[in-house]
Amino acid sequence: MGRTNLINLASQNIVALCDVDWRYADKGFDRLDLDIERLKKRIELPAPPPPGEAPVPFDPIRAQARLDRMVKLKTEHLPRAKRYTDYRDMLEHQKDIDAVMVATPDHMHASIALAAMDLGKHVYVQKPLCWSIEEARKLS
């Protein structure tokens, strides 16, 4: 899910990324090359549906926009973004962050969101926002 969110954010200025296991995260980023090639082929030559199956809606304009975001992410954002393994270090040292997207395991959503909001950052959090009423009250 994090990789999909990152692709959708490629129109923004991505200055930093945080992951506790960059070896695992890099495997997902390495797959971008394959995904880019597959999408290029799909745009160039849309495949007809198999006999007896309904056609799947395909919008080449949206597909091209997604391809452009994927290429921009791979060629511009990933090489340039500062990498962190601890969100606290990222928030402390990376002063040019305006907004934070939280795409982590559920139990970390509230603590990361709260730390970013305490610094006045805009925050987008995947659901669930939190795990308890206590966390919800802290975030409100």
C-alpha cells in the first residue's frame, strides 16, 4: 500500500522517506522498472479480453498519467529523497517537510501523526487513524 501511495504523491516534492527496513522497501522500488515497462506495453497495445469475458474498462489517459508519475518517482524523487529509519529523526532533522503521509503498520499511525502535528505539519493518515479512544483524544 505504501508504494501505491508514494506513486500517487509523485506530483509533489518528496524530500524525505522513512522506513525501518530499507532492504525490504527497496525491493518494492526495484519493481517499479517492471511495472513501468508493463504499463507502457498496456498503453501501446491494450489487450482484448479473453473470449467470453467482459472487457475491463481501460482509460489510456489515466494510465499515461500514472505512468508519468511512476517515471517521475523513479527518476527524480527516489534518488534525491533523504532516507531515514526513524520518523523521529526525520521530523527533527528534515526542516523542509510541509506534510507527512503515514503509511505504516496500524499501531504506529497515531504516534507518528501526533508527532508530526505537534510540529505543525499537515498529516494524511491511512485508516485506522488510531487504536483507542485515548489516542483519538490526543489527536483531536
